[in-house]
Amino acid sequence: MINFDNAATTGKKPQSVINAVNNALYRFSANPGRGGHNLSVFAAGAVYSAREKISRYFGASGADNVIFTSNCTAAVNYVLKGFLKPGDHIIISDLEHNAVVRPLQKIDVGVSVAKVDLLSDDKTVENFETLIKENTKMIFCTAASNVCGRALPIKKIGDICKKRNIAFGVDAAQMAGVRPINMRDMGIDFLCVAPHKGLYAPMGLGILIAQRDIGNTLIEGGTGTNSISLYQPDIMPERYESGTINVPAIMGAAAGIDFVSGRARDAYNKEFEMVARLYDSLDKMSNITLYTPKIVKNLYMPVLSFNVKGKTSEQTAAYLNSKGIAVRAGLHCAPYAHKKLKTIDGGTVRVSPSYYSTLSEIAYLIKILKVYK
């Protein structure tokens, strides 16, 4: 089956990632940091090496800043619920995923929503800056929309945060591994990553890289350190990693970084070419509705939403499924983005290729849509 739902999770994994996961199951089936025997020590060393690799790849300040969570959504929750206090003010974008929007409903903080201009970074930055108040403690935004692919001007927003002494958090679920992210250069304090997407790792793992103190913990429990104390340790990453971590997935993520740093270094260019080809073809079809202006390289990630006139997004997805093509339909867990695009009633059909997708597969999708009425 042709998989064009890679924004949800990359379907095909590199053999190197599969080998790393299998090797971890064979060699590292011991709880790292929970024992003094060789098996535990060996596993702990492998995990620490993975932290170092992740820190280098994302331009962070060290391995201890890398925290492993159950998924990217958990990482976002750790930041928002740990860092913010009642009375604080936060600014988010109007393209946010529910991973950001829903946690904020549980916190007694003021929330302002900045409009993202679909073609102008400067207007977008201005819209963020005008919303800053005296009690603004954080700007937290997606690196790129999972609905329309619009990439936010992360470095420019980070520069504002540095100038105003405001914390900056980024949900990098749709960008990490596909386009370069350097936390130091971009002024990012908290980076939340979904390794099962652009890093081609297994599902069930999130990465949170914290360049400053998060504050409160969401989960407390065994960390393997100072076990006599009834209180959570203060040091990172143990403070935020209670319980057993997902060692096989962590090894898969480390191998995924090697993959995107090597063979898949040009993943963005390749994937964008496919989406641009699709956009140009769909734009000529009278039965297709597109929701973004002409997509521009570097302003957009390789994600495209559309609908077929007279059909629901689910009907179109079911039709494509019957033809051997997997796409995503509906609201994509991002109602803010759909309100912005005026697709809140029925959502969209979303196409998202991966490094393993081909132009011939895009051509087949175009051919199928041409005859779908």
C-alpha cells in the first residue's frame, strides 16, 4: 500500500532502525540505572550515548538535558504544566495541535493566540510580538502545522523571546528530522519531539529537551537515585523520568538520527518536490479545493490538505484506501488550524510523503483523483 500518512507516523522504517531496536531487545533487556550488574550498566551506557547524540543533533547543551517521555504529547504537557503558574500569560499560534491547546485548559493562565500569516514570516512575528504583556512567561508554538504544513519562523520568534526574557517552547512533531533545528541558534528553551515521525523511530517514545528548569513534575516515582528519599530528585533527567524508559525505542531514535544525518539528509527537498508536484496538479482540477496559497519552499513543510467537492474528507480517504493509498481524513486533532482554514465542519484530506515516497506514487495519486467525482 502507498503510505501518504507519514505526518502521523512514518510508515516505512530504515533497516538500521529496525536492527537497532532488535539489538536492544537482545542486548539491553535490563533496566538502566536500576542495578549495579553488568547488564544494567551496559544498558545505561547505551542510553546515555543516545542522549548525547540527540543533544548534539538538536544543538542542545548536554546529554542531561534530554528527557525521555511516553510521546511528544506527554513532553508538551510536562513543559506547560510544569513551567507555568497561575496568573502567568502564554502566547500560542492559531495553528496549534490539541497537544498544546488542551493542556492549557487545565491551567489557570491567560492565553493569547497569535495569527500565523500563511505567506509572511514578518507579519507572523509581528502578530506574536504585539500580544506580549508584562506577565507573559512563555511563547509556545508548533514548528509547523500538521494540517497545512505552514512552518513558523522559529528563529525570529526565539529572538523576540531572548530580547524580552520570555521562555520559548516548540512542538517540533512535524519538523524534527525533516528540517534542521538548532536550539542554541534558535533560542529554544524547550523542544518537544515525536521521534516516530521525522526520525523514523518506533512509536511510544517522546523526547523533551529542556535548556532551563521546567519546575513542577507531573509524575513521581522510582528513578534509581536516592531511593531512601520520599521526594523526587532535583537533577535532570531523573527528575522527569520516573519508571522504566523505553530502551528499544530510544535505540531506534538514535539510529534514526544517523539515518536522517546521512542517507536522508535531503529528505525535505525530496518530500517538498513531491508535495509541490501534487499541489500544482490539484490546483488545475475543478473538483478539488485547496486551502493554502501556492506553497513556498522553506515556508511550508511537505504536508498538503485538500478536499474533493461534493465529498466528505472521510469519503475521499475511503476511496483512496480502496485504491491502495493511505491518507488521513478529518480534523487531525487541530481544531484551531481548521477554524483558520475554514474546514472545521468536515476537516480535510491530508497527504504527507516520507523519504521513501516516490514521484511515481504521487503521479498515481493524481491519476486516481482526476477520475474521482
